[in-house]
Amino acid sequence: MIDPRRRVPRTDVLLADPRLAEAQRILGRELVKTVVAQAQERARTGEIEPEQVADDAVAALPAGASSLRPVINATGVVVHTNLGRAPLSRAAMDAMTTASGATDVEFDLTTGRRAQRGRGALAALARAVPAAGGVHIVNNNAAALLLTALTLAPAKEIVVSRGELIEIGDGFRLPELIESTGSRIREVGTTNRTRLGDYADAIGPDTGFVLKVHPSNYHVTGFTAAVPVAELATLDAQVVVDIGSGLLKPHPLLPDEPDATTMLADGADLVTASGDKLLGGPQAGLLLGKAELIEELRRHPSARAVRVDKFTLAALEATLIGPPSPVARALDVDVAELRARAQRIAEQLRGARAVDCTAAVGGGGAPGVELPSAGVALPPSYAELLRTGTPAVVGRVESGRCLLDLRAVLPEDDEAIVAAVLACM
């Protein structure tokens, strides 16, 4: 008898299969070879017949060369950090596709000479916040603070309220970031109460600037006191405000969330923010403020190290001037519409029911704010099945049920949710 392992097709024969040859063109030879090797090993161990190797390899091919998988965010957290924060609009995705080739990101096609890098995105950001004398873009908000400390407070003190020395996800701590630049933190006030006099007493020859930080992922209540930016602006020091979540102007649903326009109008010299949270764009750090400060930041040697790429510039510009982003749509959606969508979905699924629920902003924005929402309740066992299915649907388990909250789900994804649940059944 012939050992079945001898019947396993050779790698070169398998790679010549028209289906696998086409896959190599799209996914790359090494990735396809890895999938083929796995199928061959399954045949050698008897899991499949040798004649099934090619078909098994084709079935196991990933949709793309990246390991990232698309996810439908039904968690009820609009800006979910673990799911990549803000999903991009179609306009932003199209802009990134355009940017994937050679572009005029730093070139003037009219004169044939070098031009300002990312001028379109910078102009769009300046138009979005007219109160800013100048704007600059770096790769995230932490980089914006890093560049600010290096530029405005080298070997100097940065005055911060004790109640604003935040820690965010993955153990990232603001004090450690600032101290890494060589600047020193001058803590003032207490955890729950800081007054204008506390700042005034700390300001001196060694002061680089006063930093006010939005405690974006927690909310202190009770016997508290904080100093608004308008009062900090009366001090004899530059005031930098980290608003965190990237809200550029006031939003009626989030009255307590600081925004760049208001902070600048209240007298802040510089505002830093994120691009991939409430703004709804790509990961980026936004710097807005006095023109002379922005120019000083832009010219600092470290500015090159935190420079954004052409993809970020393209997506950010499209987010600023294009149609409403998915985050904006999720915040502005009518709850009655969510209820109607939940009912339509539930009617197509055995054992499902439409329910009212509560969503959250997430991503370090609007802590404590509850957003009324609606969703579909399923048995709790569906949570894992949906997460590992195609497409992956991530909900949340609460009160003994798997809840698919529709606040952050685009209407065009409702049919995909129905199909995903039916596949589980």
C-alpha cells in the first residue's frame, strides 16, 4: 500500500493552481505558501484527504494581506478604543485610497516646486476653527503634548492641578510623558479642589506654561472646585489646554465636553486634541492656537519625529470638509429611528426582541454621559458566536443577554447583522 502522505501534492504544483496563482497576485506569495503548507500538514495528519489540499487551501485564504478583520461595533460605545476608535467616513476612506499612490502631498503641480506639506488638511482645520491663529497636525494627542513641552517648557516647570494628572488606557500616564521631555511637573491644589490662587502661587521664573487637562475617562463629583480657562488666562503664564476628545465646537448632546473653539475664545494660548475621537477622523494630534506659538512648535527639531503621513492628512481633510462622519451620525441619530431599526431586525430573528438601552461616547470623551439607545436582545451564548463569525459582530453581555446596541451601527449594516445572527442559528 502507498503511504497517503506520498499523495500530498507538492507545493509548486499547488501554487500553480489558477485559484492560488490569482491569490498570490493579491495576497503575496509568502502568505499563500503559508496557507498551502497548513493544508498540506492537515492532509499528512489525516484531517483531510490529499486530493482536498488545494480546495482546503483556497477556502482558508484570508480576505486580505492584513490580519485585521472588519468589525460591526454593536457595543453601544460610539468611540471604542479597542475597535480602532473612530470609523472613517466613505469620503475619508476614498481619500486614503487616492493617497496610496504618488500624490502632491508636498509638491506644487503648478510651479513644479516643493510646497507646504499637508496644506489642504491644515487649511481645512483652520477653517473648522476660525478662532485659531495657527494650526498644526502631529501623529496623536500625546505627541502634541510632547512637542508642546519640548518647545515651550524645556527644563522648566509645567503647572498642573493634582486632579488632572490622568492615566488613560494601557497604563499611559500624563506625568510620565511630561517628565520624559525634561520638563518638571509643578502640582497645585488637591485631588478634588484647585483654586486660581493655587496656580498663581506656583507661577514664577521657572514656569513654562500652565496646563489644563480634561479628565476624559473619569468624573469627580461632590466637594470639588476647578478653575475655568477664562480665569487661568488672567495669570502671567501661557495656558495650554488638552481637551482630549477632539470636539472642535460645542455639541448640544455634550454640553460639558470642552471644545477647541470655546477654549480659544476663553483665552487659551494653545489647545491640543485628538483627531480619531469625537472629530471622527484618523489618529492624529491637533494643535490650535496663537500663530507665533504654532510656528515655534512647527520649527522645533522634534516636530519631524511626530510628523503625520499622507494617509492621515488625506483622511483628516476629507473628515473636516466631507459629509458627516460615522461618529457624528451616531451622536446625532434619532432614538425613535434606532427603535424602529431594532424592531425590524428583531422581527427577522427567532427568539430576538427589540429593547431600549443606554450607550456611551467612549474613547475618553464625555465621561458619565449616557446616550439613550435601542438594540436587539439575544441569548448570551450568541456573543461569542457573533464575535468569531464573518462579519464579526461585537455586542455586549448584560443582564443575562447578548445585547446588540445600534447607536454606533450604521443603518447600512443592519442586513449584515441579521445575516450574522442567522448564521449563528
